[in-house]
Amino acid sequence: MLRLHRLAQKSKPSRVAQRWYHDNHVYGYRAPKPYSMPDYTQEELANRMDNGSLLRMVQAYRTHGHRGAHLDPLGINTSEEVLALKPERYGLTDDSKVYNLSGVLHVNESKQDKIQKEEADFKTILNHLNATYCGNIAYEFMHLPSASERRWWYHAVESWNRPALSTEQKRRIHQLLSQSETFDHFLAKKFPNIKRYGLEGAESMMVALDRIFELSAKSGVSDVVIGMPHRGRLNLLCDLLEYPHAALFHKMKGNSELPADTFTSGDVLSHLASNPTLQYDGKPVHVSLLNNPSHLEAVNPVAMGKARAKQTDLLNKPATDKDCALGDRVMAIQIHGDAAFTGQGIVMESLGMSNLPHYSSGGSVHIVVNNQLGYTTPAQNSRSTAYCSDVGKMINIPIVHVNGDHPEDVLHAMDLVFEYRNKFRKDIILDLMCYRRWGHNELDEPAFTQPLMYNNIRLRKSVPEKYEAQLLAENVLSKADADAVRNDQQSVLTDQLQASASYTPDASMHLQGHWRNMKHVNVGDPAITAAIDTGIDVESLLRVGEQSVATPEGFNVHPRLKKYHIDARLKKLKQGTGLDWATGEALAFGTLLKEGYGIRISGQDVGRGTFSQRHAMLVSQDTEDTIIPLNEINKNDPTSNGFLEVANSPLNEFAVLGFEYGMSIETPERLVLWEAQFGDFFNGAQIAIDTFLTSSEEKWLRQTGLVMLLPHGQDGAGPEHSSARVERFLQMSNDPYDVWQANTVVPNWHVVNCTTPAQYFHVLRRQMLRPFRKPLVVISPKALLKSPMAVSDLQDMAPGTHFRPVLGDPTVTSPDDVDKVVFVSGKLYYDLQKEKEARGFDNRIAFVRVEELCPFPRDHLQEEISKYRYASQFVWCQDEPENAGAYAFMAPRLAQLVPQNKIDYVGRGPLSAPAVSFATRFKAEQAKLIKDAVALDE
């Protein structure tokens, strides 16, 4: 009885326990439309039991068939005998025995008829399994946890009569392959000393992409966003994405790809981008190939974010597209190299976001251009898995492997890939097994390290040559036809090379679409430093503030939030004074929403805030239902895009920040913010900051208004929770050391360290109200979030007010009596001011708060310095170590403005760690630097 009871327990359907906020109805929560296959009927289940041995063999082919498939075009991979595919292991030895196939296997009645045979002899079954699972295309889907998805795959591949390609389709494949090869040969001849990272050996990538563009256009997908590395990029740009050959040759000759009247540095060949609208049988599809850095795979989350942003804009317009669902109109394609796909952690971070409701765009198609080699490192030294695509199994991605030497099979494989993505709106991988005819670039000698592999490659006919020979044998092409394709391409390239001599980059390609009302600020443009009135009338501020904590009737808020957040905010709003940091932020958000701007804030715990300060989302204590009160502002305006998306992110930084950058470059009408849990956690995203945020406009003329919120403050929290590494962001700025040359440079970003909620309010609003976009780094507070000292009044945000890069000392009433001027940034100001008041030095010491560190606020500082005509000492004071913080950036610049041309330093000594970790030393150092800063030389 006990055993029967245990068996009964085991037979119960298993469930996966999950916990989540019930936020499926809040703005930005997106889940794909469900799609499912019917379960087996009772008759099918009975037949599966009756034919258990056959079923086990069929399942073995579904699971292990790929191991017996013909995937390696070079034939150099050693493979073991796949014992699981041997029929005798299942007692199946009679070729003539007939089996009922119901619920076991789909075998078509004929090549023209997809109706399932009711029964078949074992020889037919075995031939069908080998043809389906062990050919030039192979599949991995048995790891999928969804039985419905697995059944879809069974049916899709086993009932698949690959349609014979038409003559036109075969000619198109030939054209793509031959044009690509001719292109590579032309570049090799005309530019032999340039690294072009050609596509030779992997030309079938062009077939795969052309097919997916065609399927997208015909399926109603309006936008495809591509992130890809260097391999084959130039082929794709010129042969499919309409990048002018003359523009490419102009660049290859050493000229800039960007207009001469811009402040740009440009970028290398393998980072160029293009955004054409392609036509397939009269159906358009807009393709965006994104600029990428040399850091492999770093562009992946950017493509995901841009696709998400496009999808968001479409889903925001139900009146014009009522049937638009997640993934209907927008698709991301991520192209990878095999070694980078397994080697770069950003791949795993990005995959981990792909199905999250605030990060999904309806599934990416991943194409791995599998060279079977990473630079000079073979697979056995570069990964611990059988396939490079195995990393996709961490999120249960199905995988289609295909032999790149067979372009028709590549096209067929893409059909399945696209159909799965369209049905289930999830990621899928196409592993394109190919090779690299040359080294990592054309100037390398690969035989130094892979002599046998490259001996094999050099003796092989190319993929285009092999396919051309096949079509000649099939009489699909004549020799004259084949030669004409290559000759025509050669003529185009020759003509375009001549045209490149007079080619001039066109500025009109930039700031189009959503960006058409923006401008590129150039050197000397007053808009760079112009103060913008970002104030709002007090009545509107009151209404927004009240709405920021409004809850529907019966919504049970946590009692502490009710008392200390909601009631406290309402009380301060009514008084019009004492508004804290989170209220200033809520007022900035709410007023921007009212003006029609979208807002997205992302990061770990951003809904609540790391320090329990924000509470932009409220969770019912009874049901865990979630609301975002500010989204009620525009609920009755169907034309408004003014909604706040609160995206509590997964626990990573690199992919999330890259994703938000992608969101930010789609439109200037959305304020995108990423908040680090603690400021120094940004270093996990350093590659995204270095390669995208610091210089995307200078390299690519690609503006972004992304805001980074980095909690910072020396408060005894230890090395990893104290510093936003201000020094790094200042070092990454392009601010000139010579302050009198400030107008000769266009700043790459803004770095601010605000000390009042009103300043924060204004800088956020300034971010959206200017006619251009720049990244904004906010060195945000921790202790000041709820400090009674760091508060503002509604009047500080009223009309006529704006962000002030420098704040003077409001306690100084007689500037001529000031002996010492202390420059300071951030929360330390309040500690210094308290000490000054205690020592009665109100008119002898002046504190100048530098709120905007970069670009260096020369004119504002000059104005403050000029007030103190008789000051004899000028000091920079900080509580970060001497080799950190803003000192190294500010001191040489400030010294050029003060009479003595010298800035004294008061603060901690140099330290390799960002902060000390024990309280006694921290407090002693803090007390000393405050005392020294406020001391006067008598």
C-alpha cells in the first residue's frame, strides 16, 4: 500500500513554484500571446504504450539525432558512434514490420501530401528518422520544458516536406553567394592591407539573412534590429543593406565616414551601420544594423533594447493598431561568433533578460556564424560544451544546426527558425556551421596554429563555387548567366571605386525619424550651456505630487508607507516646504509625463529604491497587486505616450545598462534612467559605458539622453558601497584641461552631484527640454535622501527657476570679509556648513558648491570667485581619497581661475580602496578633514 501511495504521489502533475508581484496589468508589462499544441488523445496515448520500444527509439532520434547529422563542412570533427540511434538497442530488427504511428511519429503520405500515414513499416520509419534528424539540418529541442513546444517541433520537422525551391529562388541564392565572394575578392585586390573581416567560408549567412528579411516583410514585421560583430559585416552592409559602395571605399581610403562639419572622431570599418527599408514583393521591412564596438557581444543587449523601444512605441498606440501584440511588428536579430557566444558573459546576461516582461520584445533570432575557431583557439580550448550554442539551453532555447556548405538547407532552416519565433515569441538559435577561409583577419596566417585545418580549407572549392556548379548541373543557370552575376558585381564595384574619389558624407542620414526635431550641437553653440527654464507652476506641482502617492479605494498600503511616505509627502506638499529627494524626483517625472514624455527607470529594486526612498510602485498588502500612481496622470488621454515604466531588473549591470542605452537611442521623447544599486556597481557595466555612452555621438553621431543614477557617499559603508568612482567619469569626459579652450569642445556628457531635490528636479527636466540629448551621470546621494538639511520648497521649482551648475554660499552676507573659499561637491557641503556655523565663521569662509562637475562650469565659477576679492586661500575639499573623487579633475582647472593659480587640498590621503571599512578610522579621518577645511590661517 505504501508503494502504491508513493506511485500515486509521483503521478500528480508537477508544478514549478514561483513568486512574483502581480504587476501584469501595470504599464510596460508585456507577455507574448500564448500558443499551444493540442495534447495527445486517449487513442494516441494508448498507442504510445503499445509501441513503447518504437517510441523510445523515436525519442532517441529527437534527442540525439544531431550527433549523427552531417553538420561540419570541413569534415574534421571527430564523432563517436551514436549508440542511442541503433535500432537493435530497442529490439527493433524487422524492416518489414508495420507499426501504428498514431501519437508516435509523423510520416507523410507522400512528398506532396502532409497528411499523416496511419502506419508504416520499420524501414520507412528508420529512413524517415535519419532523413529528418541526421541530415544537413539538425535540431535540439528535447530540453524544452514545455510539452506543447516539443510537440510543435515533432510535428514541424517530421511533417516537413521541404518545398522544392523555384528557379527564381535558386538564382537569388546564387546571386547572394557570388556577389559576396566577388565583393571579398575585389576588396582583397584593391585594399590588400586593410582588415575587412570578410565572409569567405560563411557566405551562407547572406542567404539566411535575406530569407529572414523576406519572411519578416511578408509576415507584417515592420522593423528588424540587428546587432552583429565584424565577420561579414561589410558584405551585409553593401550587398543587402544598401550601404553605398562609394561610401565604403571613401572610408577605406582613410577618410571619415561622417560629415566634415561635425565634431566627430568616426570609427573603424567593422563598426559601420545602415538603416535601409528593404522591399520584398512590394512588402517593406525597415532594417537597423546598429553600430557596435570591438568588444564582442556588447551590442546584443543594445539590439534588444532598441527593439523593445520600437515595440513599446507601437503598443502605446492601440487606436491605430489594435491587433499589435508583443513581437508582431518588431524583431531583434543577434549575430554571434562561435567563440564569443560561449566566452563572453554578456551573452548569458542578455539571454537571462530575454523572456522578462519588462525586457522582452517577443524573441530574438540568434545566428551563430560558427567558424569552428576563435581567433587561433580551437573549440576544445574555448568552451566546455559540445556546441557553442549550448549556452542557450540555460533559458531553454531550441537550437537548429545547419551545414553552411549547403545554402538551400540554410534557407529551409531559417524557415523553421522564423516560424518558431513567430509562434512562441521566444528566442531561437541558428547554428550556422561554416569556416573561415583566412585568419582572424586577412593579414593573419592561420596555418601557424591550425595547419591541417587550413590545408583542408585551401584545397576546397568555395561555397559559391560549389553551389554554382550544382545549378549548372541542374540547368538552372548557364555559364553565361553565372558569369554575368559576377561581372555585373565587378562593374558596380569598379564604378563605385571611381565615384568614391568625389564622395562626400551626407549629414541627412542622421537625426531622422523620431530624431528629426533634435539637432547636433557644434563647437560654440550657446545651447550647450544655456540655462533652460525648467520650472512649473505651483498648482501643477501640487497636483502631480498628490497623484504620485494616490491609491485607489480599498488598496491596502503598508502602514509604514502610509505614515512616512504618503502622509508625510502630502503634508510637505501642503506646506510647500521641506520636500525631500524622492518628492523632487516624483515631481520631475510627473510633470514630464504631463508634457507627453515617456519615462522608463530600470535597475535593481528601482520600484522601491535601494534605500526605500522612491516607492514609485506600491504593492497591496492583501493581494500583492501593484500600482504606479503617476500613470494615472494621462490615463484618459489615448494620444499620450506619457507613461512611467518601472522595470525592476535582473541582478546584472552590463546587459541591463546596454539594454537601456538601446531604449534611449530609439527616440528622444523617452527619458530612460538606469540606477545602480550602489554607485560602484556600475563597474560591472564598464564596457557599455566605455564603448557606447562616453562616445556614441562622437563616433557615430548617435545621441543618447540616458541617465545613470549612481548612489555615492563616504558614510562608513566600506569599500564597495561608498563610491560611484566620480574620478572615472570625469576622466572619461572630453573636457579640456585649458579652461579657456572650453568653447572648442562639445561635451560628451554631463556629470552632476546635486545637493538639493530642486537641483535634481531641474536637471532631470533639462534632460528632456533641450533640443539635443547628452548622457547624464548623476552622482546621487544616500544619506541626503531623507536628510532634513537637503530639502527644497515648491518655489524652488516654480516658473523662472532652472538648474544651477554652481551654488554660492547663502550664509555669506559680506563677501569682502571672506578669507577662505572652499570648493566642494555633494553631501560634504552640509557637514562643512554645520561646522562653520558652530565656529561662528559665517563671513570668513565661503563654500562654493560645484553641482555640475562636467562640463567644467568655468563662467559660473568665475562669477563666484569674483565675489571674494580679498580671499587669500582657495581650497578643494572632498571626503573621498585624494586619488579619487573630483580633485584630480577640478584642481588644475580651478587653479586657472583663482588669483594665486593654486588650489590647496583638504581631504583624505590616497587609498587603493574606495573607502576604509572600520568606523574608528573613518570617523577620525572625517572629523579631521572637516576641521581642516573650516580652519583659518591666523
